[in-house]
Amino acid sequence: MLHLLYILAFSVLAILAVGNLIRSLLTLGLESTRSYSAPSGFSGMGQNAYGNGSVLSRRPVPHPEFLDDTGNVINEPLLIMRSITVEDAREQLDALYNSSPNTPTNDRREES
């Protein structure tokens, strides 16, 4: 009898947890699609939180990595990958390893 009581209690808790999860997902979805407009008495010329008169524009601000040195948006791919052979990769890694300041001398590598 006690087993049935435990099963019933955990079933109720599981249903409540799943219901809460679904309600949270729906709330998150509605909040993400909501557009926030200015309050009715807001003229757009007041001071912002930083104390100066500039007001943020309605257009989204791009991430700083998408801007060049002058502040213009970059319209080129940011990551270009090229395929290389295993030998080329090994040569590049060996060159990096040999150019590092803490590389062991050739005598030590041959002995071990």
C-alpha cells in the first residue's frame, strides 16, 4: 500500500514538473517575440540611463566582431577554411613546435 502512495505522489510531482516546464517554454516563446515599444509619454528626446541626451535607435546593434576599424559592417565571411593534407598539417605543427622557446634539443628527443 505504501508503494502505491509513493507512485501516486511521484506521478503527481512529475505531472506538475512537466506542466511547469511547458508553461515556462510558452512564456519564454511569447517573451522572445514581444516587441517593446516606448511608453506613451516618451518623446524620444529625453535622457537615457547614462545621463546624456542620446537615445538608442530601434535598429539592432551588431556585435563588435562584425565591424571593421571604421565601424562599418563587414560583408565578407569571417572564417575561411581550406582543406590541407595530413603532411602539410604535420609540417605546420612541427614548425610551430620547433619555433617555441621551450623545445628540447635534438639530442634529448633522440635519446627518449
